[in-house]
Amino acid sequence: MAFIDLKEYLNQLETLVNIDSGSHDPEGINRVADQLEKWYRELGWHIQSHDLGPETGRLLEISNRPAEHYDVMFVGHMDTVFPKGTVAKRPFTSDGVNVYGPGVGDMKDGDVAMLQIAKHLSKEALDTLNICMAYNPDEEIASVYSKEALDKIGARADYVYVMESCGKDQTHCFARKGMLRYHLRFHGQAAHAGFMFERENASAVLEMGHYITALMGLASREQDTTVNVGIAQGGTAVNVVADHAEIQLEMRFWKDSERKRVEDALNALVNGKPFVPGVRVEIVDKRFVPSWSKTPEALKHIAELEELAKELGIPFNQKDRGGLSDANHLAATGAICCDGMGPHGAMDHSEKEFSSIDSIEPSIRLLCAALERLAQKKRV
């Protein structure tokens, strides 16, 4: 007998995928939130809606009962990277093996899995545990509007399961790189390029080029520290010495010492003598997300999940990831975090994005069993 009604799950997933909900589309995100609220009300769950302002949709804090403390918190996000109109071009489809559509694997499959977990928990587990299902409206833009509110909820939880897609063969994530991001602006002196040896000038684009070389040279293959200047632009015309330019760069790191090394090197460039006399450099914006590593408590919990999966005959693997998720900052609240706990999906952020049908039931069954076991421990 199947653990869940797969047809119901796929119908619910189709409903969510066929709603455009890009990170900068509050109306679309709130349409997803409306649908999730409707389904949870049918289960009798308690809904709190957090208004985060006009730039994004609302954050949902849904629980089996009002509670100051949560034994377990599940986290999903309702936004995608795709602009309005994407659904009309390529709506939800299935080939019997995978399902496809904008945001299907990142991470509307996990959003629906959370709902199915809520539906399939036993009465004993629901009576014993305080459970939160949190739905974030802006994870794809680094949770800039929701992070503070989401972390306040996470600080009240013992365990946090982030329902991003798992990898192939139920490969979950228990550590992620941190991120340091800068936006730099260069201010130079314009002049006619044909008279650049005769007249005062200072090329902001040339200074920018020196910075690109210096900053990307800070990457370390040995430490798996990446530094990437992803955006570079400047100048107004080919015959004008550029008086302005700007770059945006991002580094990913495992060790905080690596973050400090790159940060110190960048500050030394900005505060030191310019490569091109007369150019001034300013830091327009800086953002930081800590890395997330396995604590002793997390290692113990991972081992328990692995043993439970073995008992259930469900594959269980793990692989650290370089990409960010809400686990990076939620782990800093003190909760034991597990990530990549949703059904398997891949090719995120592309037209080939998919979620694997065969992975749905094992993902939900494992997490329901984990909660049933936690409830059993609390009752003893």
C-alpha cells in the first residue's frame, strides 16, 4: 500500500507550479500562500501570516497548534527565479518519470511534501509534538526581507528541516558554503580618448580591470574558495575615457578564515593607492551569509536519520553543497538543521528543471517516521 496518494500530491504540485511566483512578484507569491493556507485550513492547522512589506509576499508560519516552542520546524520557499509569464510558456508537465515546470524542483516539490507530511502524521505524533511549517517568500534573493522573521521562528525550534530538493539517491545536505558579496563603484575623470596623453583623465574602466584581475586571483582551489566577478560595466562611449564603472562580486567559502582573507585583501585595495591615479573606489553594498557546518549534535542526528532510513529500506546519502539556502542562517539560531530533505530535483533555474516522481514517497515517509520516533521518545 502506498504511503501517500501520489495523484493528490501531483495535483497539488501542478497547482503551485502553475502559479507564477518570481521573487519580485508579491502578488504571485501571495497567490501561492493563499493556496497553501486553504489546504492547511482543511487539515485544521493554525495559520499565522507575517506581512514583510510591499516588496515581497507574506511569510507563513503554519502549525498544528499555537505554540511558543516548536519541536520541529519545516522550511520551504514559495518564490522562484522565473519572471511573470513563464508558466504560460511552459506549464507543469509530466512524462511519467519526472515532472517539469518553473520552480518544480526549487522548491515547490518540497512545499507540497511539507503539506503531505502534515496530513500523514499520526494523531499521537500531532498530539505530542509542536510542529511548524514555515513558507518563505524570498529565499531566491537571499531572504532579504524574511530572514529576521524566519530566524525568530527558527530560534524557537529544536530541529529544522529545510525542504530543498535532495540529490539523486536521496542525497541530503548537512553543510553549505558561506557567501560574501560586494558591489563596488569606480569614479574617474572623463576626457576625449584621442587626447588622453594631453589632458587630465583617469579611467574608471581601467581601474576596474585591475580590480577584476586582483580579486578573482584571490580564489583558492586548495581551500575550495571561489571568487567571481559576475557583473562588470562602465563607460559611456568608445571615444571617451570612462569616468565611471562598477562591479559586483561574490565569494563562497567553507572556512571563516578564508572569508577574512578575501575581505582584508579587498579592503586593502579600496583603502590603498589606486592602480590608476585619480580614480576613487567606493563600496556601495556588502552582504554576508555564514557558512554552515556539522556540529556534534547534528552529526548524532544525521546518524539517527541514516539508521532510520536503513530500517525503512530508503537510500540515505549526504553531500555538502556550495549553494546557499535558509539553512545557512537558521543553523546560526542554535537549531539542529538538515537540508535537501525534499524529493529529488535537479537542473534548477533552467528550462530543464525537474522533480523525480519516484523520490516523492521515500522523502515524505522518512520524515514522517522521524517525527513519529521523536514523538515516541517524548512520550517515554
